[in-house]
Amino acid sequence: MPLEGHHGRVNTPLRKLTRRERNVAIGMIATTAIAIVVLIAVTAGNDHPAVGAGCIRVPVPGRTGGELVSGCGAEAQALCARASRYEGRRAELVLAACRDARIEF
């Protein structure tokens, strides 16, 4: 059988927040929201512009994860020549990038 006034006693907060505590909480929430928006704005976008003519840039599997292989001009020709001597997924990706860039090796 329910007790008289039990619901009110159980669901009443122990104390109300003071005006200062509310203002601090609102300030912290606003600061966090602004920090999140700034972080998203700073990290959004493309850091790598398009690859120029005679250049390659290809992500390949490495020892500890993905690795970016890139080069232009003579360096790209040397990368393509080196990759043509090997077999495997890494060499295939580099050679595909060389073909796409029309680099002769």
C-alpha cells in the first residue's frame, strides 16, 4: 500500500543549484560546444591537393599500417623503376599509379 506523500519525498531533489552554479554549468557547456565546433572547422578539408603532372602519390600497405609513397620527376621515375623489380600488392599499387601518371621507367 502506498504511503501518503512518499512520491514527493523520494523525488524531491536534495537541494537546488544556486544561480552561480547554474551559470558555471552553462558556461562549461557553451565552452565545450564552441571547442568542438572549432576543432571540426580546423580539421575539416583536404590536406593533400591534387597530384601534379609527372608525380605520384599512392597509399600502400606498410609494416605498421598504411604508408604514403610519393615523388615527382626523377624521384617518381626511380620509385616506378624500383617497384617494377618487385612483386606483391605494394608494387602493384605503385605501378598502377605510375601508369596513371604516364611515367616511363
